Amino acid sequence: MTKTIAITGATDGIGFETAKLLAADGHTLLLHGRNADKLAATAEAISAVPGAGEARTYRADLSVLSEVEALADAIKADFGSLDVLINNAGVFKMSQPLTHDGYDARFVVNTIAPYLLTKLLLPILHGAARVVNLSSAAQAPVQFGDFLAKRPFSDGDAYAQSKLALTMWSFQIAGQLGNAGPAVIAVNPASFLGSKMVREAYGQVGHDLSIGADILARAALGDEFADASGRYYDNDRKAFSQPHPDALDPAKNKALVQAIEEFLAQESR
């Protein structure tokens, strides 16, 4: 049975490779990107995959929360039900790391935007649906006092904190939803894959992107992830594993989500 699957950051890297892989099985794909021209080219490429189903495009800058809200509204207007949301979009090294509001964009794009998008799409994510959050082996303790402060962070610090924060809210929301679903799963797709992000950050070609695309497709649809809500899959180890210890602390996870909610309430005023 074909599914309706939304993928953020689908215009290049792991997101694009995952979209091609899923397209070959005829799934309806909701492709998100920031650049309209790249989105159009992506939709053309995906539609050309043998066996491809429908491909819809949605443009939004995930560093702008009003555009995240508009993205959710557009998806809900087009579809009454969503089977899978893959929160793949992420940023690491940036020439201008601050948003127009003065926050570090790594926290906004990597942590806040996927949280907000997931929350807004919950009404159409049915009980058997899945939310797959692209985590990382790079995880560092979240400094609650300033991770949402109006200042830039170092590239590595911002990325590692933001990815642990993503993993922490994945665990917290999975616990809150329980068996009512959807399942919320954090996945490290593998380290140093050959994405634009890795090339810009480390100057390395990186490993085959299909490694990451394969595990995201499995997390989205595979039976092995059917009961994986609130778990972390480490593709470096090829197994479910333990994330950073902070993500295993319910009190810290709850505090992290509360901090995100307070941030969203503040920014909506």
C-alpha cells in the first residue's frame, strides 16, 4: 500500500536521495525546500523515477517560524491524512548564522522548526503514522540558559546541542502521545555522509548518501521500526542504541520541551 510522506529538506543530500528511493515504490511525496527553483527541479527529477507517484512541492524557510506555520497549513489544506513526516532539513555551517530575529539558526532550523511542524501536523498524523527525526552522532548537553539566546554559537556547539535537543523532544513527545501515536523516532543516519553540509563543514567528500536514505526509508516504513516510538537508532552501529544520557532523563526532556513552548509563545506575541 502506498503512503503519503512529507520530507523536509528534500532538494539535496539525504533528503533528495530518500525521496528518490521512496518515489520508486509509488508513494505520494510532499517535498519541502527553501528555494523555489531547486524545488521545481527536484519535483521533475522525482517524477521521472520509474514507478513514481504524485510529487507535491512546498516552499518554506524553516528559520522563519511564520513560514513553518504556513507550510503546515498548506499541507493540511492539501491532505486530510499524513502517513509519515521525515524531519530531515538541517544546517551546520553558515556564513550568517543569526536569524532576522537574532537567534542562532541552527537551533531554530534543527530543533524548533521540526518540533513546531510536527505539533501543527499532529491532527492529520493518524495513530499508525510515523515521525522520523534526523538526529546525529554529534550530541552535546543543551545549555538551557542560553541555547535560545540572541547570540551566535560555534558551528559544532550549535549543531551538537540542537541535535541532542531534537532527540530529547522526540523522546518527550513520544511519551506524551503513547499508543495513540504517531510514533516519533530519532535516527542518526550515519556519520560523514556525502552531503553538502558535510562537504562545507569538513571539506570531505563523505560516504555514500544511500546509506542515510536507506535507513530513513526503513524508519519511515519498515516493520523493524513499528514499535520504535521513543527510541534512537544509530546507523553507525546499525542498531537501536542509547543517545546522549541527557535524552534518557525524563525531567530534562520535559524541561527542554517547556523551553521550546515558552520560546514559541514569546515569538508569537
